[in-house]
Amino acid sequence: MEAHLRAALAYIAGRLVSGKNSPGVHDHSRSMLVIMNGTAKGSVVAIFDHDRKCHISGSGNGSQYFLFHHGECRAISLTLKGNDSADTITTVYVFQRNRAGKLSLAVRACNVQNVQLLAG
């Protein structure tokens, strides 16, 4: 999975799990701060990624979210499982459709704890 997409999904998952506002996320793989803003709470996701200059939006039910990356015209399915009361995501599944329309598992991150959101 591309680094910019991984950072955006970490930001979205962190916002959904913590319920906190944040102006962005620190991407350790690229040693940079990625500025993002918008809404990621409850059933609504509407984020603007300033690094990629595009929106990521969608909806969900608290554990399963169907998102669309407008900059890449890419559909993404984000599943959160775990103990959200402790700001811990036990497992994150991200599915995406390739150019042929086939759905594939892009990343499965286990024991993701304390996503490093920037202080709001």
C-alpha cells in the first residue's frame, strides 16, 4: 500500500477510534507531518488530505466503513475491530478494488495502538 494512503487511513482510523479532532498525522515511514482535516466520527468520514490535495469520504456503521479516495478514484473498505474504549485498534483490514474491479486485501495491521494523531 502506498505511503500516502497508509497515512490517510491511519488518520481516519485514529479519528474514528479516539473520537478526537486532529490537524494531521505523523508519517514515520516518510518522516513527515501530513496535514488533514474534516470529519471522521460516528458514521461519517469526510477528510481532506492537504498533502495529496484531495478528499476521502464515505460512511459506515462504527466498525465497517466504505470510503472513496477522490484523488485516485479508488474504492476502499475499512474494517476496525478491537477495544475502542482503550483507543486501541486490534485489527485493521483495508480492501481496495484494482483497475479490473477485483477486490483484494491491501493491508492487515494487527495490534495498532495509540495512533499518533497531532494534538488538535
